[in-house]
Amino acid sequence: MKLTLRDLFWLTVVVGLAVGWLLDHRAEEWPTTQVTGVVRAVTKTDLIEVSLGSDDGLKAGHVIQIFRGKTYLGQATIRKTSPDLAVGQLSWPCGKIQKGDRVTTKDVVLSGHQL
């Protein structure tokens, strides 16, 4: 298959649009400020209620990180917010989440890779 200059041009445009969309989408997952809170409740369906809400800058689609002490337990995607609390769906648990665990909007780096 031989690519023409026109084919390469359109391929470059499509790849550029895709990369731009991915970068924009990634930026929407993280709040602009770092805040910390605690897990208030955990359900059997992998939902958590946290002590952060829209007053803290959280909105649906944001991702929060979960810790117990210095141990990383996973992340959750915020599904619904009110002024002083939010409900998130565990999207990448790597430990048992429980009431009182700490949550943060900070990016996490593990083994040199940013989550």
C-alpha cells in the first residue's frame, strides 16, 4: 500500500485531533486544586462516599486517590457531588477500602509511572 502526500496529511490531522482530545479529556479528570478528605462510607457495589464535595472543587468525572497511612489503596471516579460530599465509583482498587481511609485529588506516581 502506497501512501500519497494527501494521505499522510489527513493521517497527521486525524492523529493530531485524537491526541488533542486525549489530552483535554485527561485534564478534565483532575481538579485544579489539591484537596484531601476521608472515606465516610463504602457500599458492597464499590461505591464510596467521601467528605469532599463541589465546594472543594470536585465534580462528576474527577478522579480521587485513596490511601491508608502511606499505603496506596486505589482510585475512584466521582459520580455525583453535593456541596460537602461526593459519591465515587471505585475504578482501580488495589486494596480493601474502608471508612476513615484518606482521599486526595493529588496525582499519584508509582514506580515512576503517573496514574
